Amino acid sequence: MNFLKNIFRKRSKVVVRFAPSPTGELHIGGSRTALFNYLFARHNGGKFLLRIEDTDRERLVPGSIERIKTALKWLGMELDNEGKVMIQSERVDIYKKRAIELLEKKEAYICVCSKEKLTADQEEQMKMGRPPMYSGHCREAGIKISEVDPVRNHARASAPEGPLGQAISNGVEGIKPYVIRMKMPKSGKIIVRDLIRGDVEFDQSLIDDQVLLKSDGYPTYHLANVIDDREMKISHVIRAEEWLPSTPKHLILYKMFGWEAPKFAHLPMILAPDKSKLSKRHGATGVFEYKQLGYLPEAIINFIGLLGWHPKEDKDILNLNELINEFSLERVQKGGAIFDVKKLNWLNSEYIKKAPVSELKKSLADIFGHDFISAKGGSVSDGKNNDFMDKLIDLSRDRMEKLTDFKEINEFFFNLPNYEKQLLVWKKSSLEQAVQNLKSVLEKILEINESDFNKAKLESVLMPLANEIGRGEALWPLRVSLSGKDKSPGPFDIMDVLGKKETIRRIEIAIKK
């Protein structure tokens, strides 16, 4: 069976894409869409491609493209078109020519309605209890492109240099603002065969005559999306549920061009715990926000992989390779997926426990700075050993949900807090006895060579004394003297991290209290 599966993967023609708009950081919803595309591609031996949809020029954020690529890489999703990413703003002339092609086929038309006209018509329709759609004022007007754009001598003429909107703003004589709309069928039904939701039926009379080419010369999402998916040979479009109502328009565009449409799958919405749409008000949404909050990429991948999908067996912890092996669209749910931050925190804690110290150190350095993580000797970047920090990270891993917990739970390792001397007293004992026991412990510690000062040696030397005078009597004041707290790791663990010199200093401070 595995042999046959491997053959299928080698012969697979599965090609999927992730197509974000560079309007800011890659958010958690977008990363889930990217991941499901990635898992589907890798499971079927196909390709995972990136496309940048940047035709909405007003919302662009400089640097977003590289940030998106970096976020995908950090999460472990490798691109199959690295260095050859399709960018829509570089393809404006292609979209214009395709829009004109539809004009020639009488599948689209020129619309010169002003914003005021469009608004008034929509308001009138709403008064009549109808959906606010385009009235169709220019649908049968037969306006020719030469009438609104004399720069184009004929339908096949190349587009003027730069966006048409620039020409308009510069006052090129004869050019009038216009858009190109597709002629939607005004009757009948259209069925979207969705791989997750099954057949979804739409009434074509309720679908607007979609704008394909805007007055600034840039395409709308709908036109560019269809053309690009065709040129990229996309086999499966896996995207968010919000795009399902747009899919009939895309299917009709494919038909107008005479192209075979890809298969579609629309992912369930990600919901907040109150079942509203997940948004900024519910907390962090950007991938790098989660990174700065102390989440590991493996935990995020595991978590978002389970947002709306489940494996065959009931298990919560799956690494990226396991997700790839088990993924199928058949087990993607239709209903919304609840973003449970408690589960994310639990998963993150599990991955922290298993992560190599070297990797945790790098992540901590990204959060707190290299100077903090390199404290007490050693370096993060040069690979040199930092015994203090390595031991502290290893000691802390079981006590952290997020890496940002590290500084708070370990503050006493860097600075001994003030504490009341009475805290040294074990149960019904006395302060005098606590001090005496600390002195006895200190004598034993002073006998240990610096080179032998480790957890195992400390236990072998001090446990016989602790058994003699009472474990609580010996170890409680020792732990408090080292941490200044009533709750902390065990004294042998603390001493192993602090080292002999600092251990002695802290015990002496306690004795003098």
C-alpha cells in the first residue's frame, strides 16, 4: 500500500498556492490557510507556491512581502517557487489584455457610472427590498473602449505605460474614468462542487456584474485570481470560507475564457472562544506577535493544523511530518474552529519540554536580547558554551508555558530578592535552629572542589546530613537561602546552576540575617 502511495506522490500533478496580500504581518488565519495548502501539497507529492496579490495599492505596507516569506520559513513551510514568486502588480498589462478579450467576446462591458450614480442606484434598490447590486445601467449601452480611452487605437493595443489612473490624473485628453464589468447570467443556478462542503448552489440572478478592471487600470481580485491560477497551473484552490460566495464568479470566468477550473475547498472560519470571528481584540493575531510572546513554531504549526481538521486517531501532538502524513481534506470540518489559547499554551509547554537547549536559547535571545541570555558568560551567536544559562534553561523548561515566562520564574537566579528571615524556618522549628543547620550545610559545601560542584556531587555530600538532622530541617532553609522564595526548584538544582561561589554567598547572607 505504501509502495502505491509513493508512486502516486511521484506522479502527482497537485499544485496549490498561498496568495496573501502584503498589507501587514502574516496573521494566524492566513498561516492556517498556508499550512493546509502546504500539507495537501506535501501529502500528495505536489507543489506549494507563493503568489503576492498586491493590486489593492492603497493598503500596501512596505516590507510585507519579505515578512510573509520569513514567517512561512520560520513556521517550516518551504516554497517550491522561492525566488520566482508571482507578483500581481508586475502583470497589469496581462490582466488588461484578458479583460479586453472578454470585451471582444461580449462577455464583459464598459461601465462609466460614477460613484454617486452607483450609490444612488444601490440605495434605491434597498428601498425596494432588493440586494444592493449594480443596476446594469451600462450593460447594454455598447460603449467601446475607444470612446473612453483613445490612447488604445484598437482592442489589441498594449496598455499605456503605467496605471491608467496615472494617465487620468495627468489629464490625458479624451480619457474618461471607466471600469470593465463581466456579464453575469441573470437566471439559472450555478453549483460549486466543494471538496469540503459538497455541492453548494447559488442563484445567478443574485450575483452582481463584477468589476474586472478598475478605473486605475488594476484588476480586481476576481480577474487576477482566475488568470494567475490558470497560468500557475493550480489544481486545487484551498482558501478561507469567506471566498465561497465569490467562487460562482470565478467558475463563470473560467467558462468565459474556455478554461478548465481547478477544484475548490473552502476552509472553516477561525472563531474566538465566544464564537465571534477571531480578531485583534481577542489577543495577538500576527505570527511574529506569537513569536515574541514566546511560542515555538512547532507548537503553532501543531495548533493551527488542528484548527478545523483532525487526524484519524485521537491525538493532540503532531509534528509537521506527522501532519503531512495524515492530512486529507476529507477530515476538514465544515463548522467554525475555536481558537483555544489554553490548548495552544499546553502544546507550547510540551514542545518547550522537548526542544534542544540550543534552540530554546536562540528563541529566548530573540525575545529578551542577546545580552540577557549571554549573562554570566558565554554567547548565543558564537556557539560557545554558557554553562549557567544552559543549565537554567534546562531547569526551567518544565515550568514554562511560554518562553516569556522564563525571566519572571528565574528572576531570583539573577538577583536574590529580599525576604523575611522567618521564611527560613521549617514548620515548628526555630530561627536559631535554621541558622545552625545552614552553617552545618555550608561546612559540607566548602569541602567540595569547584570542579566537582554539580547536582550529583551535592546530593551525595548533603543528603547524609539531611537524613541525620531531618530533610525538612536541612533542605528548607537551604532552598530559601538560595532563592528567597517558599516555592522554587529544589536546592540541588539551584546550586548546580548558581555555582559554588554564588551558593556560598547566598547561604552566608541568610546566616547573617
